[in-house]
Amino acid sequence: MRCSLLFLVRFVAASSIAVCAWEAISNAYLRPVIPVVNWLLTQQDLPLHLEQRRDLLLYVYEPVVGGLRLQALDYDSVYLNLIAVRFAGLSAPTSPYSGAMVNDFHTETARSASLSYFLPPWLWIAVVGLLLPCMSAAQNDSFTQNEAGLTGITQVQFGNEIQIYAFEVIDAADPGITVELGKISGGVVGVQLTISDLTTTTGLVSADFTNLRLYRSLDLFLDGTDTFMASASPVNIGAITEIDPTLAGASRLVPEAGSAFFVVSARISPAATGGHAFRVGTTNLNIGVEESGVGSDPNIIGNQVLADNASHIVLGGGPAKKAGGGAVTIPFGGEKATLFLLVSSGAYALRRRSSPRCPCRFNTTSPGSNRLMTVD
Amino acid sequence: MLTRLASHRPAITGGIASLWRRISGDGLRFCVMFGIWLGVTGVLFERWRAVWVDLFMVPVTSSAVLVLNFLGLQAQLNGLDATTGVCQLVLENVIYRVSFECRGIFALFLCLASVLAYPTRLTHRIKGLGLVIPAFLCYSTFRLVTLGVVAHHAPQHIDLFHLYVMVLVNIGFVLTIWMYWVRSAGTERIPR
């Protein structure tokens, strides 16, 4: 009996401590855990991350393909929420990763459109994640890859043309949908990008550019085989400039289950100012595509390219306006004068050393007396 | 007349001999040796350009880039040609095309030829080489850094600086280091 009582007391005490500890800790352990898990997921290139919403843990699956966003809540019951264009009754996202999208998860709209299952969220993530590429292909048949902005620092001469951005549009192989670059209406019509001055301004102005040009290319590089599609001018500095390719005809078409390369170039004005420099950046979803068969809702694709001071293009040869540009050469200079001065001063020093009493040996009365150089 | 000339003959021949001694003295020897050493350095340069690239050009330009970055200026080295040593020192809004002559290697050769040609003890010449070479490495780096700073803060004055100001500074630097060494060499006896 005494043992039983003792056990009861110990049990109550231990369980009380455990409950108190649980209440005290709650989900606080998630704070250090979530960043670590997210970092590991990033390292593994997995489109999954964790978010803490109040005391809840949110599993978010963000597939690269399409605009779907899958969220699962670790709570008493698991809410599975598919937020997609025309799928869950939600409006199309302006950005697949926006805070508004996450907040939608907590709205009744989202919950009503959600499916509720009593399954571990990670399992849902795994199961639906496998199905998601097929589902997203049904919604959006195109996406981009290989977006390339500027790399390093290069120079372009006045009047010349230089590649500033390239991308590849992929047709995700849904036979019912034809993908074409550029769309007729709404939001992003063509290709948007932003030309900006460096952080330490160089004085870049719109007049430094003749226009921006869009080409259909066989690869990601501008060359003579590329087909001109459209141009845009004037070029905005520090704001979006859009090139509209909708009148480019067959060049717009992305082959079924294939891909098409597009290159954007900047044509520098012959009257540009040397020393001006510019960066190139894009926002997320900067490319409009027409997807016939999807209905009236065209797609917007493209990933962000950050403008970076370390990657920019310098116009001309430098601040001193030089015809045709070219790098500034900075020869050491003064070699001829140095040669003359070295030889003459050396010879003079030798004469001084030979006749220390009289700097000018020709004034000495005794020619032999000025030779103090000794024989070792 | 002839007798008078004959009586002056020793004086004439002595004068010629004296003049020759004067001409063929240390000054002429220095000039000749200077020319020879300049030729030697030129041959060495032409024959082993790649070595000069590694020993002089890369250290100077890389050091300049490091210093410029340390000073908070964006600078980078582009397209270094291992044979010609030509590269681009890329700054925020200016690109310098840097070749051998930009790093002052020919001025270095002049200074080296002078040190080697100057008639003094071997140990003193070695000391001279030990003074001139590091000094040139430092100065060439300083020069590129200075032009980088000018490109950042006063790009409109680049031409003024590298065509006039830096040329005067270059000559002043070479003469200063040369005269310093010659003055110290002047206290030593000349080996014959």
C-alpha cells in the first residue's frame, strides 16, 4: 500500500513536472529548429520549407513548376491546402511566395477550399508533392529556366549592341496547350527588365541607349543567327522597360514539349557618355506567355534576377569621352627622361666622386690631382 | 715652326692622353655598361616574358586590386594574358588596360641597368638590387592604386593624372631611389 502511494505521488509529481515543462516550452523549440531545417532543405534544393504561424507549424511545399503552393498544418487535424490558379477558388497569386498567400491559408476561404485529413502533414507533402507536377502542368504549361543576367564587368563601345539578359521558356508537354512568348492583354505582356545605374551613380541616362532588343535565339547567347523579334525605346532607368513581342509571329512559338531561347540586348547610343555604367535586374514573373487552350488566363513566368554592382556594363572607354570607346591605357611614362637623368646623374656622380674637392674637374689646375679613385 | 711643334709634342700627346683618360674614365665606362646591362635586361625580358608576368606583373596588379578592394573600391582583374601580361583592371566606371609598360617595368630595367653599371663594389650593387626591385614593386602597386582612387573620386581627371602628374612622380621616384643609392655608393672605393 505504501509502495503504491509512493508510486502515485511520484507519478503525479513527475507527470506534473512534464506537463509544466511542456507548457513552458510549448513550440518554442521550433524557433531554433525551423531555420536549421529550412537551411538544410535549401541545401538539398528541396522546394519545401517550414513556417511557424503563432503556435502552429506550417509545412509549405513550393514547386518550381507552375504556381501551386501546397501548405499543410501540423495541428489536431491536418489541413491540406492547395492554392493554385483556378483550382482552389482563389485568385491568381501575384507572387507564389508572397505573404498574402500564406495568410490565405488562415482564412475561411482557404479552409473551405481545403481538404481535411487526419494524416501527418509530411505524408501529405510527400504524396501530393509527387502528384503536383502533373497537376501543375494541367494549369500552366510553361516555365522558364536558365535566366541569365550580367556576369562580371564588361565594356561596350558606343553604337554597339550587347547582350544583357537571356532565358529559356520550357513547354511542359501538355499536348492541349500551345505556348507562345508574349500575351495579348493584362499585366506582363512581354519581357520586363529594369536597367539601373550603379549604387554609386555614374550618371546613366535614358539617352545612353538607343533601345532594348529581343531576339529568338538558338542558345542563350546573342549572335548572328538570332532572329530579331521586337524592340523597346526609350529605355527607362531605374524602372521597368517592357519589350512586347506579340507581333513577332512564328518566333514567339515554343515547340511542344521543347524549349525556346530568347535573348535581350541593349543597343548603346553613338552619343552615349563614356564612363556611364548600368546593371540589369528583373522581378519574379517578368515574362508573359500565351497558353492557348488554358482559356483566357495567360501565364506569367520568370524568376528574379537581382541587379548587382559586381555585374555591370561600362559604356565607352571611360569618363573622358573617347571616340569608339576602349579601355584607358595608362603607360608608366617618363622613361626617356628617366634614361637621360639616370645616365647623366650617374656620370655626374662619378665625376663628383673622382674629384670631391672640385665638382668641375675641367677647372682643376692639375689634371692628375682630381683622380682620387684608388686602385684596390 | 717644326721645331716649335716638336718642342710642344710631349704636351700635345700628354693632353690627348689625358683627354682620353678622361673620356675613357668611369663616366664612359658607366655609360657603356649601362647600355650593355640595358640590353641584357631587354633580352631577358623578351626571352622570358611569361616569367616576368608571374614575377612582376601579376603581383603588382593583384596587390593593387587587393588594396583597392580594401579601400572599399570595387576592382577586379579581367582577362590576364599569361604571355603578354596584358589584363584589364576593372573599376566601377573605368576599365584600365594594364600592360607591361603600365607597371613601370621598363623604368625598372633602366634603374637596374644603372645600378649594375655603376662602378662600385659587388655587395653594394646587390644591396642596390635589393632596394630597387621591392621599391618598384611597391611603387607600381601604389601607382595603380592611385589611378584607381582617381577613377573613383575624380574620373574626369584621369588623363591629367596619368599623363602629367604621375609621370612627374614616376621620374621623381626613380631619381630619388637612384640618387639615394648612388650617394651611399659614393662613399665606397671603386674597384678597378
